[in-house]
Amino acid sequence: MNVNQNVDVTVVGAGPVGLVLAAELALSGATVQVLERRPEPDEAMKAQSINMPTAEALDRRGLLPAAEKVQKEILERMGSFARMVGDRTPGEGRRAPDSRFTGHFAGMILDADLVDWSDPDFAAHAAADGARMVPQRELEVLLAEHVARLGVPVRRGVEVTALEDTGDGVLVGTTAGPVRTGWLLGCDGGHSAVRRLAGIDFPGTDPELTGYQAVVDIADPEKLANGWVWSPAGAYRCGPQVGRVATMEFDGPPADRSAPVTLDELQTSLRRVSGTDVTLTALRATPTRWTDNTRQAAAYRSGRVLLAGDAAHVHPPFGGQGLNLGVGDAMNLGWKLGAVVAGWAPEGLLDTYDAERRPLGAWVLDWTRAQIGVLRGDSKSAALRGIVADLLNTRAGTTYAVKKISGVTQRVDLPGDHPLVGGFVPDLWLRDGSRLVDHGHGGGFLLLDRTPDGAFVRLAAAWAGRVSSVTDDHATPTGVLVRPDGVVAWAFDTADATDTADASDTADATDIAAVTGLEAALLRWAGAPSSSPEREPVG
């Protein structure tokens, strides 16, 4: 397979993370190629769902209908296992979800009936609810079509064998010949060749368990209980899809994790943890073997080499958190590197990638470590599991866990006092029935202006080509600036200007402050203006 010899960016890894990164870079105008060592897409069973930030990332790029179609098909296949609802009205009532997706904590299924769905965090992020149940394999197909439409070449069967950061680019040795690239992005998994060749340390904790997941034919399924079951030997799960099984045994890591999983190996593990003589007769999907190896790269960037996804952090695959964490990495890094390549942002912008994503990565690692502590088969862990189960059987406990798993409370630390700043943009519905994010499918910044005279839009005109402005009738919030990754960089409410004893004396000053705040956010994130911005206050 021929590779492009000189491109702006080379992405290594054609999983969801690499594909999202490539797409975001292409939208920014960079020339990009993807190199993948596997000759064909990976068919192994992996994550079975996505969280809300990932669903909303698809939504922001116009991929929500395709993702909703996948979820509908999955729910139809799940049949009676799917918990359907038709009476919930999310957000402002424009769209009802197809299911109340909850997930589990350490195998303890979170009861949807205990969740406080009226919580403002859920209500603010409901439009993409119908695209949560998207398995990784289907997601990769959807994203591959997306990058193909953008003209991004994916070169399969190409391995990276060497790299040299020259200061103004990276020389990459591959099995298809040398590549000269401006930037090299490692999205090549937990055993990342890019990370190893770049000399980036990968500290963390060693594995103590071996897990399997697969879809199989079972001769005597009545011998297995539905759901998660614990025993001193480990734990197993049967369902929710017919034939889907998973096992965990705390007997250390496998001798060779890369070896194919056989039907006999899977059956032996299932018999040990279930205490039955259940018989498996066939594999219906490529099974996977995993461990609780938990690590985070010492740095997400080394010069012109950057890491994302499992190349930057690994942990047990509970709830598909790794997939979602990686997609978040890609959305955060993609527009920033695209800005640097385009020349309107300094390389220093890339430092915010590590600063913003590392804390969330560390949290996910701890979230999965906590579940390992509860899952062990010893008596102490069993006692702890009982206490955690009691807490998760309360409205507050279940709501807390589902909010964490769904990602609706995720945010980054950004300057600004408005409660929206640093969080992902909520479902902001406009007078024409569209949402703000519907106007950003091509990437770039989004600015919502609900002022009477469009003062925010006039100011942002100096950043034409980077900022898409949308005007709307007066409502709260009055103004919102959304980065390409969906994070709110600035927001303003007119109510803030009138919440005083004598609003007439302070309105002008507050409005000037609002314009000044927007200009500061634009300069910080969207670079220097291409023309002199208008600085007149909101009328």
C-alpha cells in the first residue's frame, strides 16, 4: 500500500480515535493520512455503547441520524432485553429518546427507574439520547464513511517502525516506505509503537485479572443466570443480547494476550467462574481477552509527536469508557492541531490538550480501579460490594453513577464565571426549531447571539472563516461561544446585567464587560482576528 510521502499530519491507527482525529483535521483544512497495521478492520468484540459526549460529537458533525439508526437496529436485536420508553420528554420537548441508557458499576446494573431523569444535567443533554447504544464496530464503519467523504486516505497493512522528530517535522519509517510528515499522532492502542518509539513513559499499575467477552452458541443456557454473578473464583455475565457472555478471573494476566481466544479457553473460564458444566458450541463473533492493566502516559506530547486514546491511557473496558475517553481526546486535539497547521494559532495551544484531557483520563482510570476493588472474589471485596450495592439502590446513588457514566457532567477548567463555561454545549434550541449545534457540521467555532442589535456577531466578524455566527430571539443564555470540540468557551446572560438594585446604572458597564469577555475568549481560542474587531457595547 502506497503512503503519502509528505503530508501535514499522519495519524497512526484507524480505530474510532484515529478516524475522528483525521476527520477533525481534514475539516480544518490540513492534509492528513491514516496508517493502520491491520490489513482489515478489527472484528473483535469491544465497547457496546457510547456516552453522551461521544454521541454529541457525532451530532455536531451531522452524524446523529446514522448513529440513531444503529441504535434502533441494536434495540430491535435485543428484543425483550431493551427497556423501551415513550413517555419521557427531554430538554424542551423536541425529541424523545428510544431508551433510558444507564449502564453498570462493577457489574451492578443501574436501575433506570431509580434515576432522577429530571436532573438539569440530563435535561440539558437529551437530543442525542437516541444514539447511545452504538457498538464500537458499527461506530468504526460510520466513521470510516465519514473520513472517506472528507477525502482522507486510510492506508491499511502499514506498520510504523521508526521515527525521528526533526524539529520542523517527523521522519517516519514504515513497512511501506519512509514518510515525511509535519506531525505524527499515535492512536495505535495500548501497545502503541508511536509511544514506544517516541520514548514516552507509560506508568501505572500491573494487571491482576484476565477477562473475556464473546457472543456464543450455548447448548444449555438454562445453567447460567442472566446478568452478573459473583463467586470466589471470579464473576461472569450472560446477556443482555442472546449468547453474549463475559467472564473475569483474578488469577493474573494471560500468558499471551495477543493469542487468539479459542472456544475451549472461553468455556473453561466460564465453567470455573459459574461453577457449572455449561457447554459452548460455537463462537458467533471474534472474542476478546482483556486485563485490568491501568496506565497513563507521562506526557501526551513530545515535540511533534502526540498521543490519543489507548496510546495515552489504558484501563479495564468497563462501560466502554476507553472508547469514549479516546474520542474526547480526538475532538480536543483535532481542532487545536488543525489551527496550528493552518497558522492562526501558536504551538502553545497544543499544551492545553494535555492540560485539559489528562485530569479526565486520570479520573477514568480511578473509576475503573474502584470497580476492580469491588469485583474481587475475596470476602472483604464482597462486603464492600454489598455496601456499594445498597448505595446504588437509592435514587441519589443511581443518579450520581449514571451521570458519571453518561458523561453529562464532564467539563474542563476554563476561565469564566458562567456555569456553562468549561462544559459541553447543552441542547440550545432556536426559534426556527433547529439547535445551535445543527449549524456547526463543518467544524469551527459557533457563536450564538441573542442581543437585540447583534453586537456579538459584529465583533466576531473579524474572525470570519473560523467562527460561524447564529442569531436568535432574546432568551437565556444571551450569548454563547462554542469551541469546535463542543466545549463552551464563553457565555453571557443579560439577566446578569440587570440583577442589581439599579440596573440602568450598570447595564452599559456590564454590556461592555460582556463584549470584552467575548473578545478575550476569541483571542484566547480562535487566534488573532483577520481584521479589526468592532468593540461597541451591546445596545
